[in-house]
Amino acid sequence: MKICCGTDIIEIGRIKNSIENKKTGKAFIEKVFTQNEIAYCESKKGQKYQHYAARFAAKEAAFKAFSEQIKDKYSISWKDIEILNNEQGRPKLNLIGIHLENVENIDLSISHCKEYAVANVTLLLEV
């Protein structure tokens, strides 16, 4: 077994500024987030920026955890990694068009407060 992990932290204000930018905000959202993620975050009304930031951090953490497993790192787009919630509300990572070999399990943990969002992705590989 081999364990790979990635962690990321982001200032929620940076994500809020990117989204609210009149020139580039819409393009930023459409480049980084899937329609499912956008619908989820927008449903959170007053806390939507915390949820966007948490998903952004989760995608960054996933890139870090997967880096050794992906041969052409530049072929991955933001929307190839989707952060959803299971029936109990726990975040889960959905890979779209990415094939990782020998993956036994992927675990995701995200959290956010007023100013920061953090995520940790752990990848368990069978070697």
C-alpha cells in the first residue's frame, strides 16, 4: 500500500473577489466549477463563498495528492474533479475523465470558517 495526500488552504476573500469581479467572475466560475457544484454553492446563499472556497481548496488538494499518478498533469482541468456531497452530507470527490490506476480509496475532508477554507485529500494505492 502507498498513501498519497494533498492539503490546501485558501482565503475565502480571494475566492469572493474572483467571483464578484465584473469582468472575469463568470468566466472564473465556469472554468473552475461544474454545474452541480455551482448549484450547491449558490443554494447556500449567505455562505456561498465559503462553499466555493472549500471546493476550490479540495480541487487543489486533489491535484497535489494525484500528482504522481497522472502522467500528463497539464491535461487535467478544474472541472475534471467535482466535489459533491453524499446522502449524509459528507463531501466526496468525483473524478470526471481521469483514470487513476491502483486506487483503492480516495478520502476527502473539507472545512471552512469565516476567513479560510481548508481541504485534505488522501489517496490509498495498491502497489
